[in-house]
Amino acid sequence: MLQELKSLLNANDRDALEEYIARIQPYDLAEMFMQLDLKDQVRLFADLPISLSAEIMEYMEPDAQYRILNRSSADAASSLLNEMSSDSVVDLLLAIHPHQAEKMMGSLPPDYREKISTLMNFAPDSAGSLATVDYISARNAWTVDQTLQHVRKVGREAEIVSYIYVLDTYGKLIGIISLKDLILAQPETLLEAIMKEDIVTVPAEMDQQEVASILSKYDLYAIPVITQDHRMIGIVTVDDLIDVIHEEATEDIQKLGGSQPLEEPYFKNSIWSLFRKRIGWLLILFVAEAYTGNVLRHYEETLNEVVALSFFIPLLIGTGGNSGTQIVTTLVRALGMGEVKFKDIFKVIRKEIFTGFFLGLCMGTVAFFRAQFLGVGFDIGTVVAITAIFIVIWSSLVAAVLPLVLNQFKVDPAVVSGPFITTLVDGTGLVIYFSMARMILHVG
């Protein structure tokens, strides 16, 4: 496809080029355009319809958007910038140098520029920073027929037309009407008679992850963003929140591995960047794991008397760490989705302790037969089996409590829980193991 696009460019056949491009999705076009030279990119954006150019540009990274806009003519750049959705414009202006952003702001109409400036003042990852001002608003005194005429007039510029937001003269949100209800109502009906006043909204300062949770709970396509005095500043649409969910999930997965999350895609990070993201936690865990060696040294005599005990050390501490990590992964996600809160800590402990008991019983049975297969004797097999049960229960208790406590103290449980539990269970699991050996085998 890329080779065909380049051939059409070289042939300078504009009609064939437009016909070819019309068959391809904007996202795919953006991926293809990014592989062209900057000169060809600028040329293509100048030749395409402005609406299509703006849609393609929204799939590009801000630095790529700026390079194209900066190389385009002043009129073309202004048209593109005004055609892009307001949330994409905000992302672009925040990503470039303030002087460059100020210059581009001059291309926007005064009223639109003021709205963009307002959105730029909200904290990153907040509802306000995600909001777009490209929505359809109406007055409560309008009739259905007046409103439909307004939708036909401004609908092409709106992010979505599924909802019409009813505002008073001060810009406060007082009602909402779905396009379906609007179409089915009589033309002379006033909006105030059919609008819904019980509206689901989010404050501009709310974290984007909470906004995504609310939108999914109520099955909405978009959700209004309001200020403290209930003035509407924009909407957050479902497509933006899909990106948020993807980003948050990626971040949590990276944190669970004991690494700081990457701000950019993997291949855009240098070796030095990856090093900086990982070394901190690796050093902390390396120092923390040192106490495992102290435990082994303390039980040196026990190991000397029964060397076979050393065969099962990796098995037992690995089992404890694995079972703890399973619980942490589940609870971190449940916390993120709002399914579990700190007040539920005792319910969580009870559930995980019982689950841990049955898991430990299963693992202990397997460990016993494994010991018999290695021919270390019944007594050592018993020690290994009982230890496996207690380690899994202990790991379950720690893993059930730690994420909830960390979350309560505003510490991200994703980045701390998994590595910390593995490290903690390694040492304490050895203490349980050798204590059981001394009790049952009467050694050390």
C-alpha cells in the first residue's frame, strides 16, 4: 500500500491519488503518511480535503503534527488547526514549546482561543484536560424544530451528535436530550418539557481513570465536564476514554513488574531511559533481598545436618511469591475499578485466607509427592508439605492487606505490592520452612 501511494505521488496524478486515498481508513492513512518524507507529507495534506486532513492528523503524535503545521502555509495550518477537535489541539499546544504554542494560538478565532486556553489550564490526566468543546448546546426555551435546525447547522463541527446539552444564559448545564428523543418529539414541543434534568456529570478536576469508570457504569457515549459552579466547559467522549483505559492498564502492568511506567512507546525509549526506569526498584529489591542470605546463614547448622532441605528452597519461596503476586494483581485491578475499598479489608482477608488454605493444601500435597519422588524420606516430605501450606496462607494474608493499606495512604499499590511481597515472602518463607524442620526433624 505504501509503495502504491509513493507511485501515485511520483506520477503527480491528483485524481488517481484522491480516488486511492478515499478507499483507506484515516488511521491507516496516518500510519502510511508517517513513513513518507516530511515534504511529501506536507504536499499530501495540502491536496486533501481539509476535513480528511484534520482527521488523519488526529491519529499522529503531537511532534509530527507540529512539523507538518510548521511547514505548511499559514492559511493551510490555520485551517487544519481549526478543523481538528479541541482536545487534540490542546494536546498539541501543551506538547510543544510555549512560544510555538502562542504563535499557533494566534491562528484560532478569539472565542475558540479562550476555550482552548481554559482547557490548557487543567491538570494533566484530569477530566478538564480530556474535554472537547465541540459539542451541541441549546436553550431550554427552544422548540424541537428550532433545535433540529441548529443541529443541522453545527452538527458537522461537533464531536458527537448523540446528545444535545441544554444550557441557561450563564452557560450552566440544566438538562440533556438524546438525539433519539429529539427526533421522536413533536416539532413545536419546548426542550424544557422533554429534557432530562437528572444529569450524570464529572468535575473538571476529576482524575481520568475515575471518569472512565463513571462512563462505563452508565453506558454513555459522552459525559459533560463542569466547573464548581456547574458551568459546562466541554464533554469527554468514549473514544478518548478508551485511550485512557489502555494507558492506565499499560501503566499498571509495567508497575506490577517493579518498573516505572514508560511515557512513550517501547521503541521510542532509549537504552538509557529504560535503565533509569528500572534501576531504582532493582537496587531497592536487591538490598531488601539481602536479608534472605541472613536467614540462610542463621539456619546454617540445620542445613548442614539435613542437606536435602536445600533442594526445596527455590520451590517453596517461589510458590509463596507466585501466590502473592496472583492476589496482588487481582486486588490492584479491583481497586482501580472501584470494586474494593479499604473498608472491605476484613472481607478480603477472610476470602483470601480461605482461598489460600485450599491452594496451600493442594500445593502441599503436590510438594509431598515431589519429595517422595526425589527419595528424601517421609519426614522431610512432611516438612515440605506443611511448609507449603503455611507459606501460601501467609503470602495470601500479606497480599490481601498490603495493596489496600498502600492505597489508603495514597501510595500506588501497583508499583510497590508485587515486588515487595515477593521479597518479603522469600525471607519469611525460609523462616517458616526451617522452623518446621526443627520442630519435626529435631535438628539445628
